[in-house]
Amino acid sequence: NDDIGKPLFFATGTIQQGRPAVATLPDGGAAFAWEDWLGDATEGNVKATRFDASGRGVWGGIVDIYNSTWPHVDEPAVAGLADGGFVVTWTAHNRRDGSETGIYARLYDPNSNRVGNEFRVNTHTAGEQYQSAATGLSDGGFVVTWTSTDQGGVYAQRFLADGAPVGAEFRVGTGSLSALETLPNGEFVVTWLTAASAIHGQRYAWDSMPIGDQFVIAPGGYYGTSPTAALADGGFVVTWFSSNTVYAKRYELPANAAPTAILLNGESVTETAPAGTIVGIATAVDPDVGDSFSWSLIQDAGGRFAIDQATGTITTTVGLDYEMAASHEITVRVFDAVRLYRDETFTIDVEDVTVGDRYVGTAGDDIIAFPEVGSVDAIDGGA
């Protein structure tokens, strides 16, 4: 709890500097963003700077994150990324996204250079989108949350490391003032203030799939944001305030390991088998007793196989032909309850089936010829 060095002073402006946001970076440094009101003869701007682990500035001074001529931007948030870079988000006013307000973002690489152009975070634009928060993910991407007045709640969008969105924006819950944090196991947790002035939370896996149900952190009658911080033991702590009192609650997560193997009790199918034939049933080996699983095929041999998400039963989707391919490869993925996963590739053999030739005569005379000299041919009519 000892102070290290002197307080850092890095922001000054003509009128007002405020609403600072900070994120730690993988190298031990930190990135900062804040509002600059009328510092550049506009209604509002967002600025940023960066320091290394010793508190020394490592970026060319203070820069404008938002460099458009469109006025009035505020409410910055910043998140460190796995590659050493960071992302800054903000609220753009004056119908920048075609409606009231919208959420925009800009990426920076590990050397603090801009990566591409600023981009809009929210897909739904009607009404106000504001109060963004962001966190980096273990896969190099990041998640942004915000409040949507027209949709009546907190929404989120996951992005890849290059800023490309993954899937559609999704609803987190009813309310506003969201905060989020990535946990050591790759999950992230979102907290927010509900319409009833309660603090709620929701855990998500690295791929934005919810883990369990929403949980109540504090009942109604509370106020303010709910900043969340990850702990080294895998848990997290949430803070909030009511009147003149600040509260905090710590959460522990049960230890969980990813599945260690996938077993398949059948790896062949005959070429005459119809579509829908069961090839085998996959089972997971997992050190966590009682863990639950879900299944998918990330390689399905060109659509020839399918897997039941709940049971792991693998079936054919078409009839297979040995003469076209004697085997096919599929890759099975199993998720556990917190979306940790394992992949295994299996070779499915197609068993050849010998079918006798059948000749059907016409109304006239038919001749069966055996032209090869010296060969021995026979027609067996059976018993």
C-alpha cells in the first residue's frame, strides 16, 4: 500500500479536464483517456496518453483520440489488449450515428500507433447509446458494453483483435451504468445498475456465451456505477455506493479445468447406410467431476456429418460412397460449463460393400458374351 513516486500530472486544458479512465497493459504500464472540454475550441474532445511501468511517458505526449470535426464527444473508456495495445471508446453526440448519440472506438498497437480508422460500436442507432465500458479478452479481442435508451437496457458487442465485430450485439440486462472486467480464466463479468436501483451481474465465457444466470450483487436502493476488478485467485470484487457509503463484495469462482480428451465409441460406417445413421457417441474426459458439456463439429467433412449438441451423438447427413472416398476426417469440439474446450480430430472409415451384378433381359433375344480368350466365366443361378 506504499506510494510509488509522485502523482502523475498529464492533463491541462482551457476550461475543464475530467472523467478519467485507465487500463493496465501487459508490460506493466497503463493507458489513460479523459474528457477535454473546450481545450481545442470544440464542445468536447477525448484525449489520451500512456506511461510505462515506472510512470515514465512512452507516447508522444497527449494526443486527440477523436480527430473528427464533428463536435462534442465524451465519456471515454479504455481497455488494454493482449498484444500490448489498447482500445479507447467514447460517446459521440449531435446525431453522429444518425440518431441521438452513439458509441465509437479506436484501436492502438503496442507502439501506440493508430490502427485503422475510428469505428462505430453499436449496431442499433435509434435513441441514445452512451456510457460505454470495455475490456480486453484472452484471445486478443475485446468486448464493449453501453446503455441503449431505445432498447431499454445494457447491450454488448464482442470484437476481434482487428476491430471486426463477432456476431450481433446482445442484450445484457435492463438498466444502465455498466462495468466489465476480464477474469484470469478468460471469462468476463458485466455489472450494471438496474431500473430498480439494484446492482446485478452476469458472467460470460470468452466467446460471449452467458455462464449461469444473472445474479444480484446488491438489492434495490443503491446508486452509482459498479466498478469491478479481477483478483489473482480467479475471483473478482465489485464496488458501488449508496448515499454517503461505499460498499464492496468479493466473489470466488470454483476451480475449473478444461476437458482433457474426447473419446468416440464408433469410427466407421458402411457405404450403404442411409442419412441419419449413427456413427458413434462422443464422451469427454474432464477432471471436474459432474461438469456438463456441449458439443459441436468445427470440421464436418463438407457437411457429411452432424453432432447432437447435447448428447454428442454423431450421425451422417448423406449417404457415403466408398469409391468416392474411403474415409473422412471430422473435428469434434467439446465445451464444459464455463466454455473451456478441447478439440479432437477423428478419421471415419467408410466400409466398402460388394454388391452383385444383376442383368435384366429385354423382350427379344439377349446374349451375354465373355470375350476374353482363356478366361473362365460362369453364371451361377444359385441353389
